[in-house]
Amino acid sequence: MSGKRIAFIGLLQALGTGFYVALVVSLLTFFGSLVEGDADEEKFTQILLAVAGLTIFIVSACISGALVLGYPIVLALNQRIREAFTLVAATVGYLVVMLAGVVIVIALVKN
């Protein structure tokens, strides 16, 4: 597999992960606004929110792991170890660039 193809697949994986993160944050923000108020003071509601939060965390870890590591695992199982590591590195690199972009946008909006 060529370097350009690995870079493109890494970009697609990073964009998919970024889209998923944006979706989860949007849903959490939406549902968080529904729970505001006196309901937070009830012990049962606090327990349900903790359970929901941990469940979302676990599901997100599984989905993110599949998005980032799914195809590299297939490559590694087919004895294409170097391509698998290169693809993971490309995906993580794109994710770092995306994170830097978000931090820059936040800094610009704050000022």
C-alpha cells in the first residue's frame, strides 16, 4: 500500500473519529440541558447519570478503538505490520492536528 493511500485512510479514520466525538458531545450537551434543575438533587437521578456516563464512556472507547484500530488490526493479522503501524501513526497525527485546530479556534473565540 502506498504512502498516499495510508495517509488518506488515516485522514478518513481521523475524520470519522472527530465526527463521532462531535456527535457524542452534542448529544451530551442536549441531554444535559434536559436534566438541569431540581432533578440533579435527587440521589436516584445522580446514580442514573453516573451509570449513563460510564456506559457512554465504555461505548465511546469501543467505537473509537474500532475507528482508529480496526483496519490496522486487519493489516497486522495479514502480516503487514509496518503498514499497520504507519496507519495508526497517520491517524493519530491527524487527530493531533484536529485537536490543535480546535484549541486554536477556542483561543480565538475566547479573545
